[in-house]
Amino acid sequence: MKEQNTGAPRISRYETGQHDPDPATAEALAKALGMPVAYFHATSDVLAELILVASRLPPAKQKEALEHLKSFAASLKR
């Protein structure tokens, strides 16, 4: 009987933090899921959502959103 080799155990290790994918695998996973690689490296759910929202904007709107966020952050320091 031929043993079926699936990626399920490896994916499970990624999900539980027992193993990190190499950069090429992370890129392939991100592409398959339609997400930016940075999403998987976010240290909180809020940062992950910010990355996801920004990645779905056209480049010019990404720059505009970044300027708004910088302005907002600066206003909190005053």
C-alpha cells in the first residue's frame, strides 16, 4: 500500500507555531491564499488586518492611507 504524502502535518506545525515555513513556502502559501506574506508575520490580529486592508488598496491609495495613519499617530503624540 502506497503511503500518501500530504502537507497536512506540515501545515499543522505552521499553525501551531512549532515550525516556520521557509521564505519560498511562505510566498507560495500567501499566493495560494491571496494574501500578502507580511500578513503571516504580523504580531497581532490588528496588525494582520491592517496589512490585509492595505494590501487590497491600489498603490496610490496605499500611500494615501499610510500618510493618514502617520498623521493620526503624530496627533496622538501631541
